[in-house]
Amino acid sequence: MFKKKFSRPPTSPLRSSQLSDLTFVCQDGVAHAHQFVLEKHSPFLKKFFNSQSTLVGVALNQPIVKGLPATLKERREPSPMVQINLPDYTVLTVNLLLDLLYIGKTDQCGDIDNNKGQLSIRLLYVDLGLDPECGGLPDIAELDTIEIERIREVVVVQQIA
């Protein structure tokens, strides 16, 4: 029998312009993503995408229990394409954040915002309203702290040995 090794598909085809329904226009180009991925991580973006959706139907729901009022239920379809302008961020920074959201890791730290003295990815995390309570991604501010603690533990172990 032959052995086939499973490998995760590269991120770029997943976020190609042909398969995406979300475009980020950055200062040096564009990045593509999917609304359903980002809305899971951000209540702000979920509300924004819902405001961009198309109302396709309304149904009157009659309650089973007598005395309760009838309610209207909307049926919406997502917008086929949403564009978000991010003129303060580079494509590199946006793609790094998308890597974290799609596959849970990234191999680069990205650009540093010289005006604020911190990584641009941290600022983008806040600007897009990403919430660790919604998507399971840790607060971006804790990511560098976790790495520093891990490095300290390695150094202590090496000094003991």
C-alpha cells in the first residue's frame, strides 16, 4: 500500500479572489477572505455584514402558546461581495491576521506602527473588533506575553542543566 501524508492546504487558494466574498483594500494592495470566518471572531463585523445583507423574505410566526404575540422572522442572504477599506494597514499585516483566524498560526510578526510603537497586527485586531470570547482566538495583546514567558522558561531550564 502507498502512504499518503495529509497536509493542510496552503492559505492562499482558500482566500483567492475567486472563492472569497470579502475584500480588504489596504495601502499597498488587496487581501481576500470570507465573511463567515470573520463574523465568528467579531460581533462588530457580524453586525456590519448583516447590515450589508439582502432581505429575501419575512415570515409571520404564530406562537404555540396562546396569549403570546406573533413575531416576524426575517430571512437574509449575505451580500455576494463586501469591501472593507483599511488604508492604515499593509497587505502583510492583514494576511498575518487572516492566517491567525484561518489556521491558528503565523510565521511572521509583521509591521510596527511607528506612531503608536506597537505591532500593526495588534491595532488591526482592535480596529476589526475581534473578540477572544467569540472566536476562541486569544487576545492579541497576550500573544507576545505568552511567547516571552515560554522563552523565559527555556532559558531557566538551560541554566539549570
